[in-house]
Amino acid sequence: MERLHLVSDFDLTQVHSYLIIRFEMNNAFFTKYQFLKNKYLLVILFFLVWMAFFDPKDWGLIANRMEKLKNLEKAEKQLSVQIAETKAELQELKTSAATIEKYARERYRMKKDNEEVFICK
């Protein structure tokens, strides 16, 4: 009995007008944004947002790794040139006594017993 009393407290015209207004708002929303009814588009948008921001291998991380890879490849080229120069220098040192003497004087500042070395900086 009390339950009937609570239901009768609601004015049905207010409920009806509320539902009509709500339906019109939803209908206006979906007519303005018709593409939101397309479930395939929603799934694609969700996938793109997920891949861009939330995935452990997101696009920002991939871009950072690609940049790091380019830097490492550049460093590899520089080091390979340096290795080639060092191998050529080593080959010269193995074949010529004059080159060994020149290398010792320039790099390690060695001198003969009867010489004096002046270093100017």
C-alpha cells in the first residue's frame, strides 16, 4: 500500500516531459554527431588512441628508438672510419722503423740521449 502511495506521488506529466526532453537531447546529439553511430569508426578511433598513448610500445617510444638507432648508426660509421685509420697506422708501424721512431717522438715525447726536446703549447 505504501508503495502505491510513493508511486502516486510522482506526477506522470513531469516524467513524460523529462523523457521527451531527454530523447530530444539524445536525438539532437546523434544528428549532430552522426559518425558516432558507426561502430567500426569507433573501434578504429579507440585503437588509434590506444596505440598512440596507452600501449607499452606506443608511437612516442618507437620514435625515440628510431632516433637513437640513427645516432648509433652514425656513431658506428665514425668508429668504422677510425678503425680503418688505426689499422692503416698499425700496418705502417709494423713495416717501417722510421715510422716507429716518429710515432714514439710524437705520441710519447721520447728522445735520444744526446737530444733536447722543447715543447711549445
